[in-house]
Amino acid sequence: MDKLILSRKGFDSSSGYGYSPYDPKTGNYIVLPIPEDKEKSRGFKYNELLLEDNYLEGMDAKNLRELIEDPLMGYSRKTLKIINDAIAHYDPVLGKSPWLTNGPAFGAFGQSESAAGHLRNHQVKEGSIFLFFSRFKPMKNRVHPLDPRGAWTEGAYYIYGWLKVGKVIDKSNKDELPALVREEHPHGSDEDFLRRENNTLYLAADKLFDNMDIPGCGYFPKLTNELLLSSELHKNKPSIWKVPSFFNEDDYRPTYLNVDKKLEERWLLCPDNEEFCFVQSTGRGQEYVSNLKDKSSQWLRSLFLNGDTF
């Protein structure tokens, strides 16, 4: 059976010591790749990833390093220090990024270590679909003084992109990796397959759905309510999500959120709308694997049929 994976990516409290920025006024956003030690990785420095002019309204930054250094973004000294000594781990690559003028533009996602083992053990293969999400925090001057929580000042989790798996590459078939992915992806080199345990790449399919003209990977143009995971009733706790209630059914409950002895304390049906439920997500879970069939497939398609989303 194909799988639907909610995959956490981008800056967080331990990888980057902050969150990716967005403008709640327009819905525009930028996903910040996590920092990785220069000695252990290759790729772009933050000042080498060049930004579209004024992509976030009022932003003067020309590259990701300048963006992070901009006081309007509110990043800590700890963040500023770490990005000066790091390579940007640009992954996943979901085609051409709308906020960058350069950078890779193919479709590939890499994973390794225990997270890659988790995906393999749950049969994530050709036909499975990743929905990538991250925690986004509003720009400093986008919060109305009469509604300080209205723009999620603590940040909120949004789905921002997707990738349908067209091919899985691991150590056994790494010679089949396209040259461009081998050269530019942070999991693509021969050294990565030697150094990273369970190193795996998921290459994008040509199309997401057979009967819809949507590419096999991409970025949603804007962050909208349909893409919001965090519960609006729990704005001081973005890790509490509001999701369709079928996710709490045995056939669809995602990994990490399906431990029997914690189900009652982790899941709660929305009292005012039984089509949705609340769930307390895990602190460090990366890959939440669910089944892709019937209800989840219909919900997935709905994300692309909404005019405000795609």
C-alpha cells in the first residue's frame, strides 16, 4: 500500500535555533534549510542562496544570510553565529524555489540514519507521497498590537510542499542517481553513501496525480488556512495540531502518534466539529507515516482543488 508521509523540515529550535519566516499579510514564506557542519557536508553557504527582490514585503536582504541577519526577522545571536560557520543543508529540493533566484531545481529528498530506516521499515517506496511541513514565525512588524496572537507570534506549523516518489535510491543502486542530483544534493555523493548510515534519496515522479496536471513535486505558492496544521485554539502550543478526524482511525493514524497507551491523552475529537480532531504531535518526530488510500487520498486532492491553496 502507498504511504502518505508528513515530513518535518527546515529551521527549528535545535537546528538553526529559530523558525522560518512568513508574512501573514500575504501568505508568502521562505523555508530556511538547516545548518550542517562544513566538514561533514557540501553545497551552498547561506550567502550563496540569492533571494528574489522584496519576496517578503519590506525585506531588503539579497541572500539567506542577510535575511537571517535582518533585525526584522528577530533571529538570535546563536543563530547568526551558527550560519556563519555552516553549510545550508538544502533538502528537500522540490523544483525551482519561488523565493530564490538560484539553487537546485530538480526533485529529490534525502534521508539517512534512523529516520531513513523508519521510512524503509514502513514501506515508503514508489507511489508514496511526502507532504513537507515546517514551523513558520511571522515577521516582527506583521503583528497587530490589538491581536498579538492573531499572527501566531510563537510560530505555527504549515504544510509547504510535496513530493511523490518516482524512484528510491540507496546504496544498492546509487549508480542510477542522476548526475545533477549526485553533484548538488546534500545526500547525493559517493561519500554520503559511505558516511551516512541508511543513506536514501527519493526522486520525484513526473506527476502527482495521473488525471491532474500537477508536477510530482513543488512548493505551495502561499501559506493558507487549508495548509495549517497547528490548532487555532491552542496558539500558545503550535505542536497541537488540528487535522481531519480520519487521522485518528486505525487505518490512518500516523506513526509516532499511534502508541496505544497514549492515544487517549494525545488525541481529542473537536467538540464543535467532529470532522476534525486535535492531536499533540511529538517534539522531534521527523517522518509521520500514514496509509495513502480512500479518505487520505481524497483529503490530499482537496489541498490542490482549493483555489486559495494552489
